[in-house]
Amino acid sequence: MMARVTGHGGRGKAPVEHRPRIRAMRMTDVAHVHAIDSAVSAIPWPRHMLHAELGKSGTIDIVCVIGNEVVGFVLASRYADVWHVLNVGVRPDHWRRGIGRLLMAEAITRGDTVANLGYTLEVRVSNTPAIALYRTFGFIDRGVRPGYYSDNNEDALIMWRGGDPDDVGDGR
Ligand SMILES: CC(C)(COP(=O)(O)OP(=O)(O)OC[C@H]1O[C@@H](n2cnc3c(N)ncnc32)[C@H](O)[C@@H]1OP(=O)(O)O)[C@@H](O)C(=O)NCCC(=O)NCCS
């Protein structure tokens, strides 16, 4: 379900846009992305890592905005011959409105535009919503990294969409 256009700016003013839009993440979004990540992740990225990610080449760093508010993000980096989806988050008050799907679809569209590569990611084995989201994009289970998450020693499920897991080098 997508968010709808519901508001207006009052008589004589332009309508307020309530449809979700995707755009490139900017340095000025970092505080908002950090706030979302802190709300949804047990191990949020420190701000300096978000800043550093934005400064790199070979990344897909996008946000979803509604009006002027950042409501979600995806960070992905190209590692050797695969896109690695590093982090995904949607503000909890916007869950189940299609924002995560919109972000993943745009990230994959942008990745495919740059190069025809596969995509990989790690996700907590208990994270049913995210695993379900990734499966809708054709990600499949390719293995487990035991004890990957430092907060509770939880295993990570390794998922791939296309690409060849055996072809990946260890360089970025
Ligand atoms: C995972 C997450 C990004 C999904 O975002 P979202 O905007 O709520 O997802 P969408 O509304 O676009 O849902 C798309 C699909 O994902 C799956 N999904 C999303 N939330 C789900 C849930 N709570 N239970 C089961 N499936 C779910 C469904 O297949 C859904 O399709 P449907 O609504 O047609 O059934 C969001 O729950 C989140 O931010 N979680 C915390 C952070 C996180 O886990 N990030 C991933 C780290 S690897």
C-alpha cells in the first residue's frame, strides 16, 4: 500500500505533497537517517560512518521523503562484482506502507543502470519482515554467518539476488 496525497497547503497555497519520493541521500539527511537507524536497529551506524559512506564512489545511497521528512533509506556499496546492500530502514510510523519496497526497487534500478551485477546482503535470521521484503525481490538464502551480530551474537542469513557468490573477491 502506498502513502496517499491527503493534505493541502490551505487556500491559495500549493498542495502539500504527501506521496513518497526517492532521491539521493545528502549530507543534510545524515541526522534524520541516523535517527531512523537508531530507532530500528540494535547496532545503529555512527554518524561518521554515514558521512563516510556518502563520500565514497560506487555507492547507492538513497532516501525516501514525504514532504520534507525523511522516512526511510537504503545504503548499498559495490564490492568487487556485486552490490552489497549495507543498511535499510524505514521509520516505524511508516511501516507497511510500501516504503521499503519502493526503496529496494529504486536501489536495484539504480544498481542495474550502473552495471549488471548481483546483489547480496546479511540479515538477522529473526528479522522476518526484512527477509520477506528481500524475498519479494528474488533474494534467496545462500548461507549463514554464525554470531555475526555483536549485540546478541545472532546469526546472519546471507541472501543473494543474481550474481555468483563464488565469484566475489574480497576487495571493494
Ligand atoms: C524491513 C523494513 C525496511 C520494511 O519496510 P516497510 O516499508 O515496512 O516494507 P513495505 O511496506 O514496503 O513491505 C514490503 C514487503 O515486505 C514484507 N514485509 C514488510 N513488513 C513485514 C512484516 N512486518 N511482516 C511480514 N512481512 C513484511 C512483505 O512482503 C511486504 O509486502 P506486503 O505488504 O505486500 O505484504 C522495515 O520493517 C524496517 O525498517 N525494519 C527495521 C530495519 C531492518 O530490519 N532493516 C533491514 C536490515 S537487514
